[in-house]
Amino acid sequence: MRILTSSVGRKILMSITGQLLIIFVLIHLIGNSTIFFGPNGINAYAKHLHDLPPLVWAFRLFMLAAVSVHICYGVMLTLENKAANPGAYAVKRNLKKSFASENMIWTGVLLAGFIIYHLLQFTVHGTPDIVVGLDAANRVDVFKMVVTSFGHGLISVTYMAAMVMLFLHLSHGIPSFLQTMGWNNEKTIPVYATGGKVISAILMVAYISIPAVILAGLLKL
Amino acid sequence: MILDGKCPKGPIQTSWDRHRFDMKLVNPANKRKYKILVVGTGLAGGAAAASLGELGYNVEAFCYQDSARRAHSIAAQGGINAAKNYPNDGDSIYRLFYDTIKGGDFRAREADVWRLAQVSNNIIDQCVAQGVPFARDYAGYLDNRSFGGAQVSRTFFARGQTGQQLLLGAYSALSRQVKAGSVKLFARTEMLDLVVVDGEAKGITIRDLVTGEIRTHVGDAVVLATGGYVNVFYLSTNAMGCSVTANWRAVKKGAYFANPCYTQIHPTCIPQTGEHQSKLTLMSESLRNDGRCWAPKKKGDTRAPGEIPEEERDYYLERKYPSFGNLAPRDIASRAAKEQCDDSRGVGPGGRGVYLDFADSIKRLGEDTIRSRYGNLFEMYEKITDENAYKVPMRIYPAPHYSMGGLWVDYNCESNVPGLFVLGEANFSVHGANRLGASALMQGLADGYFVIPYTIANYLAKIKPGSVKADHPECKKSIEDVTGYNNKLLSINGKKTVSEFHRELGKIMWENVGMARSEQSLKEAIKKIPVLREEFWSNVKVTGSGAELNQQLENAGRVADFLEFGELLAKDALHRNESCGGHFRVEHQMPDGEAKRDDENYCYVGAWEFKGVDKEPELHKEPLTFENVHLAVRSYK
Amino acid sequence: MNLTLHVWRQNGAKAPGKLEQYEAKNVSPDQSFLEMLDEVNEQLIKNGKEPIVFDHDCREGICGMCSQVINGVPHGGQERTTVCQLHMRSFSDGDTIYIEPWRALAFPILKDLIVDRSNLEKIMQAGGYTSCHTGGVADGNAILVPQPAAEYAMDAAECIGCGACVAACPNGSAMLYTSAKVAQLAVLPQGQAEAAQRVCDMTDAAQAAGFGNCSNHYECQAACPKGVSVKFIAKLNREYQKALFK
């Protein structure tokens, strides 16, 4: 299979899986924002989601596959690229490369760590001090769980920091996706570069708004 | 000795077709048994190696650069001529033939030129098929422009980089053959000797420029496509590595050098700024389509160009040549510029320059149109001079650019040494005493794609393949000679660098054998060159060893050859007691300063046989006959 | 002006290299960068030292031979300029200049500032051509080429094959170089018949030769002395996807 082994093929796989993850990040944000409607909002949303276990598991496996491919090839390509450039310049001045493009692997690794932590906390409920109970309508009380967790400053800050990583990762990832898919030309290059930053920034701000609002005491139990 | 060009007899229109039929063929199954060595990978060599490889011959190709794509053909800007007559403006094979003969001031062979004009059309088709991005009009048809004094639009072009694109086309064809295994490419190698066995060329001795290894490659025929020799002037538009070395070493093995005095000085180059300068940069003469050449009327006028009023400007080309004006042929335009400067009316540093002014064209067509036509040239000019030519006129001055002379070859591109074929600028054949614009690319590709594949077969069919092996005594001797020569250069350990000698030689050549030559200046050069040569061999300093990458040693070998060749050039110029094309003898000019030919005594090709350093070379003549174009005074008035 | 140079000296592929310091005295602003080095070399030779070796040939910015990283940027970082066209007027008196060779796994150093770029040749040999025969082709006007296509092809064909894109790329990737040829031939009708095979073969050859993968830093375009655009990499990616479904 050419796509699995070739330079451009693997890049296309990176780009497609990356895009799937971006779509997930968008949907996840819309879902999460139900928290602003109070317990009835997010708890109802969570219940709807979990009412169909086969679908939930199919989706989870699909996302796991996408993440795995993205990470595996990301690591593989980065190692190859490091090998191809011994980086032995005594002086090297970059004209175009950004902090984001340079550190994709590190923002990626941190995000992967964050995802594990996030799943452990809110999906597996495996972190200490996690408050899991049922609400008045006998649904899992996600609202309470989230609000109590984000009430801890350290947890909120961790989440906010992770979203900064997400911003950096996507600000290079989004234009890269479009370039790799070949949907690019002279005119769109700068548009994508700006667009990528704007979209990533919007996502970051929107995600950060949840812990921020809770931490500020605007969203209470 | 009277040389025979072996041109086909009979009507010229069918000469090449008849000749092709008369020549012998090599059986397809036998082709791979023949090994052909091609030296140089420019338009001629690259095209030849690719075409011969494709035919099934076993080809080895050599170049001194690190890639075949870097040969100096790449620097040609303007375009390539072909007699397609696409614009319906009256062009034909006959007209291209006629223009080339006339442009060459009646010093080229008719049959060769006819063939060139005939195959010019095939070249365009070939290049288009290779994916060369020629300029197209809005409908998608190939675009043409008028170029270098032609009165029809027959020049095909790819922006200002036609040479680059054509070379990359040939290089792509060559790359395809390398992959197919029919061509073996040896980059970073320089030919330092020709191996001649029983009077026939059977191999070359090369130096691997990376490891320093000197070894011989044997083959059944040798093709030299090693370009021109104007670096003998030190400052020229040629690449730094261009040299006469391959040709000169062949001359030392018996090949004749024809018409070395025919050198072309290109009118539109950027003037020299100082002693430090290592080369001159050409700007396409297409600039003359929209630029007007002028010099101040007043001597020693130091005013800025904008402050010189219209009536105090001398548009000297328009004045002297009303019908061709600024598009007069290269030799005429160059000499006219020199006259202005000699008359103390030159501009810029040292007064060696004239203006090429676009103000009128910008007013008429707008800056955008000029930018779309010459944007890259204006950009290049600004990079080098720090001047904006949209605002102030360009300064230009002539510079050595092309050599019409070269190794003597017959109609088959075969030299007087059987088995040694010479193509492109390295031979002397089609441009006579002056080359027209956009003809060099045409010749290189014609020789490589469409001539040598036929004519070499005619030679190979007559010989047994693989007759000489690498352990032949001649090969061993050649390696010993080359090694000894290089060791001698390395052992002198004198005080002056190779570049200093090259600069000094260049100065002698430019001042005495340059644009205008006289008996006195030529004798002066012939006196000075051997003295400099002697000093070179006793006082040159070449650092390093022969067994490594050593650019000093490479240059030393090239300059040593120029020091011998320069003398021959001057001697040829002295013997040719007439003016024709690029060879201008001040003693022979019309009352108005035009070149005055002497057809009665000099209508021949002068081919020189090397008899040894410091010995008189022997002149052999090949008489030129003109049956299809009548000998006439070349007039561009 | 007077300048201090730090030049990479390395005597052969296997030898260790290091930066050595030289002084360039009385440099004229009208000199090209290479002419400045020529004069430094003349002095070195006169002092019985080994001159600095560097690749150069046409000295008019078209052959692609010159290859130096100057102060951390291939060709010195002046827009659309090769080293040979870089003039000393863009430096000032007292400047310190670092001069290094192209550095990438696929470009082993041969000596001082000269690297072996034959891996670029391998990419071209893998498919950078149309398989037309000498002779036996159609008339040049038999197949029309729309002007925009010809212009697009020419933009791509400006590549001089110097390898600055590889030298600048944090991944040592030759994708810009490869894409320029792929795009040129893919947009012309004459090259379209082999387009799918070509893009696969050329990118495979680049990978096999040890060039890295493109991760869209776009350093290549910024360093390219001919301003070849990364839009051609997008075109290569498109062509590659088409090839995947063939």
C-alpha cells in the first residue's frame, strides 16, 4: 500500500486523521457548551450520547484509530525528518518557520498526554477527588462533576494550558491540512495561514471559557 | 593542404535528405556494441548523448559541473530561431539560410547552414514534446518575436530563460536515458587528453575533479561538445569554468582549429565596475527591441543622463543604420558602442559605456508592458548596478560572448581526426564570421538531436567495435602525460596566482585582439603572449595536490591552454588580412567604418595545425563557394 | 569595507570540519560575494595556504552551481538572489559573516563549501521527463497549450536545481525541487500521459535518497533564489492523490 509507506502518502494520512480530529474538537466544543445551560443542558446531552452504547463504542474506536494513526505517523515522520537534517548549522536563521510549525511534535505529545488525562478524569472517572453522582432526573450528573473539578485552580489551569497547545497545534495543522490535500494556490496560501490562526484562536478561547467561567465563579452548582 | 568539407553536391534544397540516404547505418542489434564518449552536456552534448543513448548506443557522458543541467547553454536568454513561419510574415527555410549566411558575413559553408535551417523546425517540435514551456499566445499557439536584427518574427522563447529551458529539456531526455541505462554520466570530470590510436580518436583521459584520479575511458568514437573559448579574454559572459582545454588538448593530438579569430562581442552587457570583477553579465539583446542606444554628443560629458537634453544626445545606431536602427547585428552594434567610447563620449565608470534608454518605450507602452517584457532583466541589472532602469537609462558595454571559430569539422561534424566529432559552439561550422541572435541554441540542438545521430553511424558502420582496450599503450601514455603535466604545474610553486596570469592574458587579448584589431596590435599580442606563458611556467603558484579536489589545479590547466591558444587566435587574426563579421581589422574598413571583406583572397576557412608550443602552426585552407547566395557586401543601412 | 568571515573548512567527506576565521580587507560594495571570496583566496594562496573551495560557475544566477549558507540563510537571504548575484553593498563595514555549506543528510560535504548534490539527479532520473523520442513528435502547434498553463509551467520551470530548498528545510526535504518538475509537466498536455507514474516515482526516489518529508514550514520558498512557490507542492499533492486512485 503506497499510501502507508510513501512520503506524500503518509502525509496525506496525517492530514486526513488530523482533520477528523479537528472535526471532533468542533463537535465536542458544541456539546460541551451545553454546560452553559446548567445541569439540564449538559446532563441531558450526556445521556443522549450514551443511550446507544454500540454507537458510542464504534465512535470511540474510530477516534482511537484516527488518533493512533496521527500519532504513529507523526512520530515516524518527525524521526525521519530529524535524521534527514542533521541540524549542524553553526548559524541558522529561519525566514518562515514558526514556533507552531517547529514544535508540532511537542504540542502533539502534550496534547496526547492531555487527552489521556482528560479521558481518565471525565470518562473513566479515575482521578482522585472526582465527584460522580446522579442528578434529580437520575442521569449522570456531568454538570456537578465538571464544575467541582474546574473549581480546583490547578485542574483549570492544566486545561487552559492544554488549549494553548491545541491552538499552536492547529494554527499550523489547519493550513497544513489544506496544503497537503492540495487545495492551495498562491492566493490562498496567506489566507489559510491567517484563517488557521483565527480558527485555532476561536477554538482555544471557546474551550478556555468553560474552566474560566467556572473558576471565576460565574457558573456554580 | 586543401581541406575537403565533404558537402553533398547537387541542389542544396535536397542535400541533407540525399546525404542521409547515402550514409551507412548501424544495425539495431549492433548499436549497443559501440561505445561513444560525449564530452560536455550542454545543448549539443546533452542532446547528442540522449539521442545516441536512445538509439541504443552505449554512451558515456562527461561534464565538469556537478550536474549535466549546469552547462553554460543555460545562460542563453533571448530565444531560438526556427523557420516555422507561424506568423505568416514571409519566413522560410531559404530565408533563415540566407540570413544566416549573410549574417555570418559569407564565411560559413552553405550546405551546413542549409541543414541547420532545415532541421530548425524539428527542434521546436522536439522541445515542445519535452515539455519546454515556450511562450504561448492567448489562443494557445506558440508565440514568436523578432530578434537580433531579423526582419521576420522567427524566434521562439521561454521568458528570458530560453537557454535554461531548452537545456533542461535536453537534460530531461538525458536523465531518461541514464535511468534506462544507456547513458552513463560522469559529472565533475574534466577531459584532459584525447587518446588517438592509429590516427583515430579512441578515447579520452579525464581527471575526476573530486578524487583527483586520472583515468582513460576508451570508446569507438569521441564527441566533443565543449563550448567556446572567449574566456581567453578573462572577462567575458561565459561561465568561470568555460575553457578551450578539451578542444586544445585535441588540437595537440592532431585536430585542426578553424577560424579562431572569429569571436563575437555582445553589445548589451553590463559594464565593468572595477579590477575585482570576475565576469561580465549579458543582458538579452531583445532589450534593443524597445531600448534606444545613445551617447552624449559632447565629449567628456559628465552630466546625469536626465540632464542631457534630447538635441545633445546622439542616437548613433539610428543615425548610422536607419533601416535596422537599434536592431543592427551584434558586431555592428558593439563596434559602434566602442567608437562612441573611444571618442571620449562614453558614460559611467572609466567612460566605458553607452546608454540604452527605455524612456520612450515606457512613455509609449507604459511601464507595465516593459516590465512584462523585460522584468527579469531589469531586476538583474538593478542587482548588479544598484540602478533602477525604469527611471534612469541602462548603461551597457560590449563583452566577449561567443566564439564562432572552433575545431574544424566536415559536413558530418567530424574533425580531421577520424572518430572525433565536434558539435555546437566547439566546432566552427555554421556561423561564419558572426553569429546572429538566437542561432546558438538552434545550432547546439540541431547538431545534437538531428545531425550526429546520422553522421556518427556512417563512421561507426565502417569500424569494428571495441578495438581499443583501456590497457592500450596509448592510454597508459596519455595518463602518464597528463599526470606529468599536472605535477609540473604543482611543482613550480612560484609567486603569482593562476588568476593573475589569466587577468594579464585577458588584458593583452582584449586590448590587442578585441573588437578592433590592427597589424600592430596583433604583433604586439604575439610578442607578449609567449613571454607571459614563459613566466607562467616558471612563476605560477598552484597550491594543494593532484590527489584531491583542487580548483587551483583545474584553473591552472585551463589558463595554461589559453596561454597557448591565445597566441594562435592572434596569429589567425593577423593572417586574415581583411575585416569580416566579428573579426575587424582597422586597416580594412569602408570609408564609413564598415567591415571590408576581401573575398578574392580570404574566402576560405583557415584551419590551423598545431606543430608544438613555440613553433609556427601550419595553415590549411578549405575554400568556400557560394552557389545559392551571392557574395555581396553585408549592409544593414 | 573590512569584514570578518567565519568559513567552514573541511578537508574531504570523512574529515572533521570547523569554522575558521578570515579577514576580508578593502572590500568594494560593487563586488559580488564570490568576488570577495576570490580576493580572500588570492591572499590565502599568496600566503601559501589552501584557498577556500566553493562551487560556482555562471556567476549570473542561472546555473545553480553556487551553494553557500550565509549568516544562516541559503544564498544569503536576499529575495530572489543567488550567492553569485549577492553584492557586497548589502553588507556594512565591520560585519561578521558566517559561511557554511548546504547541510542535509542527502548532501554529503565533499570539501569546504562543496557538497555532493547527486541525489537531486536521482530524483530527476526517476521521472523528470516526458518519454518522447528524438524525432517522431508532433508539430509544435499540433497541441494547443493555454497561455495560463504555459505561464504556470514556466513559473515552476524556473527552478535552477541549486538545492537551497533542501538546505533551508528543517527536514532536509526536496519536496519543492521535486514538485517544481512534477507541476511543470503535469500542467502541460505533453506531460500528462505519464503524470501519475511520474509523481509516484519522483517522490519515491526523493525518499530513497534520504531527503526528509515535507511538513509545510515553507522555508524552501523563502530561500529559493527563483521564488518557486510552495503552491507547486500543493499541486504535487493533488497529482499524488489522483495517482492513488488510478
